[in-house]
Amino acid sequence: MNPLDLLPQEPWQGPPFPEFLNIYWPWYIPPTAEFKVTDLVIDPDTVTPGQVVTISCLATNIGGEARDYTVTLGGDFMADQTVTLQPGESRTVSFQITPTEAKSYSVSVNGLSGTFRAVEAPVADIKVENLNISPAEVYVGEKVTISVTATNYGNAAGTKKITCNVT
């Protein structure tokens, strides 16, 4: 049998077998996988050092063939994940990272980029100062006034218990 007898007579009928594509149907392009990465999300965008940040994106196979695709995290952190996507399939790919110091961080994922910040946790720093006892000497049973100044030198609200022991 002549292989040409198996070919359709008209171009709109398409090629019957892949082995004839390159020779007899030069305008036919076989389906290929093509990928698109969108929707970069950095959550949360402000953390304290040691707190986990999730970097995620949506990987989509916009081509006509199933294939593996590697999503690469770059910038101040490096990682990658490989996903297998069918034609038209989308999948969320996530990376969890942990900054170790307070500063701004840059991340990129397959051409998308973003930033987040790690900041020191606000803390209260309350100091008790300026002890004043008035009068300095008294007889038993007389009234004494004891006062102090409490000052917060930190960058967050806070409380401090002040205890006075008289012996």
C-alpha cells in the first residue's frame, strides 16, 4: 500500500498520522506545551524576622500538549517546583520562605516580581526612674509620699507592675 493513499484529499481533513506531518503537511504545526505564570501574591507583605511568608502564583498551560513546567523563585530567596499541567490546566504554586533579618526583600517568579518587608517587632521598654521619698525621715505613724516616674522608651504600648516594699 502506498502511504499517500492514507492521506486525506483535502487540507481541512487534517493529517491522519504523525509520521506524515513533516513531509506532506508542512503547514501543520503539532500541539506543543506553552506556559504562562500570573497572579503573584506575597502574603503577608510585612512580617517580623522568623515569620513565614508565602509566595504564590498561578501557572497555566496555554498550549496543546501536557508537559512538566518548572516554576522558579528568585531574588533574595532561591527555590523551584516542577508541576505537570494538562492543556488548559492551571495550578497554584506556592513557596514558603522565612526572612532572618529586618530589611526589604525582593522576590521574582518566572518574570513576575515583588517585594516584602521584615521589620523588628515593636516592644515596650518601660523604665522606672526618679525615686522620690518625701519627707526623707519621719516618726512612726507619720505619712510618707513615695513617687517614681515610669517612662516607655520602646516603640509599642505596654504595662509594668511597680511594687513598693516598706520595711
